[in-house]
Amino acid sequence: MKIPASKSALALLERTLTLKTRKSKKKKASYRVPSLWTSEKGKSRAVKVDPYAYYLKIVRDCRRLKPVHPKGLAGGEWSREAVVYNMFVRTTTAFDHNGNGKLDLPVNHEGFRETGTFLKALAMLPYIKRLGATVIHLLPITSIGHDGNKGNLGSPYAIRNPYELDENLAEPALELDVKTEFKAFVEAAHAMGFRVIVEFVFRTTAKDGDWVKERPEWFYWIKEEIRQRNPGEQDESSYGSPLFTTDELRRIHDDVNNGRFGQLPEPHPQYKSLFTDPPDSNHVKKMQGRYVGTLPSGQRVKIPGAFADWPPDDNQPPWDDVTYLRMYTNPQFNYIAYNTLRMYDSRFAHEQHINKPLWERITGIIPYYAREFGIDGVMIDMGHALPMQLKAEMIRSAHDANPDFAFWDENFSISMGSREEGYNAVIGYLWHVQHVPQYMKEFGWRLHNESLPLPFFATPESHNTHRAAVRKGGVVYSRWAAVVNAFLPGIPFIHSGYEIAETHPINTGLDFSREELSHMPSETLPLFSEFAFDWTRSTQFVPFLAKLLKLRKAHKTLVINADHSSFHMHDTGNPSIFAYSRVGGNPYQQLAILTNMDFEQSQPLSFHMETRLNTVVDLLNGKRYRVKAGVLEMQLLPGQGLVFEY
């Protein structure tokens, strides 16, 4: 059932659920949901509910709310005030609803989807609100291709059509289309005061994407008989990332580092010979699930997979389920390599060679989602590989639709470059250094000495990294990181599952060793196959995290101050102690965050406080501690964190 553009999707969802609830009274389904989703009290467990009545109550509660228009900084700068809950809808909201010990695909015997849906994401909003988040960040939700798919379900980054949603995120039992369910989700999120950020990929697309048949000239093509190169092979007659000699790699890095993009070293002739001109649209057919084209010469051609864009000798496995879009049409550069993907050769990336129809199609994506669904911003995956001119046009068109639209950068550095490109926030690299005490302290001293140009994600994990709970210290480390991150001048970023100490990574894209990768094939990873978090695990620290974020909110003005003068690192003389304070305009308004980075042993703390107080109270545990002559001395338990206001 589709909803007229002028009608409320949430109203239609309420009507549908009302009818379903009446019918279900005759035969109630055996349906379970996590108790964490339903209440902040009690033990984490699975509870039985009437599914339609359960969802109906949440929808009705949302509709009773008065429309909320979040206040904050303009032009996307509200990102600085955000507390983010990151969802991969298919996994975050997956649950074994009938309790048979597995996720039934595509639906269970009663017709309910057990992988994640927008309906279940909507039902989680009250839980996320209690947690203290203000922004929902969704990993890609667009339709998924099938050619080269890893796992059972395919990657959300293998986008079949960026203008269409993944049909598998709809709840079949409701008989509503996926657009209506997503509209209802955004309406409900806005009613509860959330903003919604959606992640998009504009640089790559599925190898069997809808655009291949329509516009084959937007893609790179290779001869059909070319085989894919195996890892470690040096055979240039097979397809893979182009091979370069040691001297060539040295020159490439030297040219790029020094901004010389006029004569970048090209791949060897044998590699370039693998590529062909694009076939005519009339001569492109889908055969056994993949597109095959035929050139006038009779040569059959296919779409090649992708690989890491930089550095040119990156050891990441090839990306078999996606391919790069052809941003420029210079026939001399009809191949995929570092100098046509990211470090654009100036002979290639020339105004006269811009693939204008493709750029126009890409530029229209964000305004479409802003108008059609009301999203509030985007995270741009691989934005570094997009031409600057294209990014500028994308940002301009989005701001025409919504002046407060936010842009977040999937960039691991925190530099003025992202700010100059128009981004409001950046992932940054805290996830990479937080579990290494020496590097974490270096990051703290950077905040002490430097005012960062835009906010970073304050998180120990993302969907591409190890889970915090598997790092040294486990749950103790996870809780420690939560204390430290809550008061940094960054954006607290809760990667769903972190708060329940989930240990299984979503993907293995960053910082995994070859040995670890060998034990985690794609079929075991949630990014590609069905998976559900253990929402009933006893290790969850949801109340603790909620308390931290409540404290952050109470001191928001102080905490979001990006000026380095507001952030003071403290050297206590103990290498295991990570201590900093946040200082406001009023010198008597200070927060001290004192933590133990040793997750196995207690550590002595001697902290000099500029105060006349004889005692201070930890805002987390309520305990009072004695201060003698301006010095706080005590033992910090393994991984313990204290927060004082003085």
C-alpha cells in the first residue's frame, strides 16, 4: 500500500496497525522482543508481546507528541551538539521473535521478518531516547545488488539504485511499501526530537546496478575472459589493483605528497589493455545474474570489481560486489587505478571530460531524500574519492532544499580540509588510538594544544572495527571509554551493540590482521549475512551510559566548546592515569575527568585541584572524596572513571 504524498505516513501506519490488532485478537502470534526496548527497568531478557498492539502503542505515543523542532546551531553546525546512535537497521533491530534459536529468512512461520526493519527501528526510538542520543545515524538503506554478493544478504554498500530503498527493510506482515515505513520512521524520530542522518555511497555502485543497462558509459569495462587475480599473485594479465615496482611506488607517493598531479605514473600497458570501450546500451544483457556487453567487434565485456583507492599497494582484498563509477570520460584514462579514482591526474580530471549526466544524477540524490523523507543530513562514504567540484555542487543543492542540512565526512583525519570542503563533522581517528594508552594520551595533548576545526566521533568502535568489548579490558575498557568520551569536545557516537558489550564486529574493514580475517569470512559478518545482537546479555551497561550522557547534557555548553583553552590535559606522574578537565569562562566552573587506563590493577592518583573545597563528590557514583591542601589522593580501581565538578 502506498501513501499519497500529502498524507502522514505515521497516520497510515497507525491505521494499518489498528486493523491488524483487531484481527490478531482471534489468533495472537508468538512474538518476543528484548526487554531493553520496552522498559529501562528489570533484567535483560526476551519478553512476549502482541506484535501489532506493541507497535501500535509506540506509534500512537509518537503521534500524540507535539512536533519538535530541534534548536541548535544553524547550517549543519548543530552536529557539534549531537549525541549519535548508529544503526545498521538490518542487524541492529534483528531478533529471534519466535524463539526457535535462529533468524528465519525471509520471514518466520507467522509472516514476520526477523532481520531488521524500519518498523522495529521505529519501535527502538524510545529506548534510544532513554539512552540519551539526539541523532540517529543509519548505515546505507538503499537497494542492494546481487552480482558478487558476499554472505546471504549482500552488503548495503553494494547499491543497486541510490534512489530506491532496500525492500527487505519493510515488514511484510503490514503490507505497506518500504517508502511508507521509512517515512513513518523519520516522522516518528522527528516527533521525538531526533534528527536523522543517512549514510550514502556516491563513488561506487553494485556491479549489477540499475544504471549499468541504462547508461553503460558511466562504468568501466574489461574483457569478459579476464580472470580475477588471486591475493599475492603478480600476474598483470589478470584483473586486480594495478601492480607497480618499488621505484614507481616511491615516485607515486612523492608526486602525490608534493601536489604534482600533471604526470602521475600510469599502470603498465598490460594492465591498461584489460579495459575496453563501453558497449552500447542495446548490447548489454543480464546473463546468470550479471551484466555482459558486446562490442561491435564481437568482444564480450563485463563490469570489473573494485579495490582500495589508496595507497596503490593497499593489501585489502578486492571488493567483488561493487565497481567504480566513471566520473570523467577521457578515453586515454579508461581504466581503474589510483590516478583515476582519488588522486586524479589533471590530464584526466579536466572540465571538458566531466561526465555531466552522471554528476547530475548523483547531485540529485540528497535533495530527493531531503524532500521525500525529510532526512536532516548525510554521511558521505568515500567522499575523499569524489571530485571537489562535484562535492561542492552536492552541498549547494542540499542546502537549497534545507539550509540546516548537515554533511559528515568519512575521513580518519581531523583537518581543516574537511571544514573547507563544507563538512560539519568527521569520523576522525579516536577509534584507532583509544585502546593504546600512549596514543590516547597523545590525542589528549592534541586537544590541549590545538583547537580542532570540526568535531570528531568520540567512540572506541565503528561498524568497520573491532568491538570495544574484545579489546584488552573487555567491558571494563568499554565503560572506561564511555566516561572519557562523554566529556570530550567531540560527538559521542554509540555504535549499536556497544552499550550491551557486543563482541562480534559488523565488518572487518579496519585494523584487522590477516590471521583475524582468516577466521572471519564474509558469511560470518553482519554486513553481508543475517545476524542478531544478544540483547539479553547481562554485560549491558545501558543505565551507566545513560547517566553519563545525562551529565554531558547538563554541562553541554562547557563540553562542546571546541577552543583548546577549554580542554586541559593533566600529567599526574602516573602513566596509567588519563586525566583532563574542561574549563569554562568562569574559572570556578570546571569538570575533572580522572580515569585509570589499567584494566587489571588499581593505580594511585594524585591530582592537584584549584579549589578551596575540602571534599568533592563524584557525579557518577555519588561518593564524597577528601581534598587536602588542593590535592586529591586516592586509588583508582581498574578502568575506573570519576567526574568531579568544582
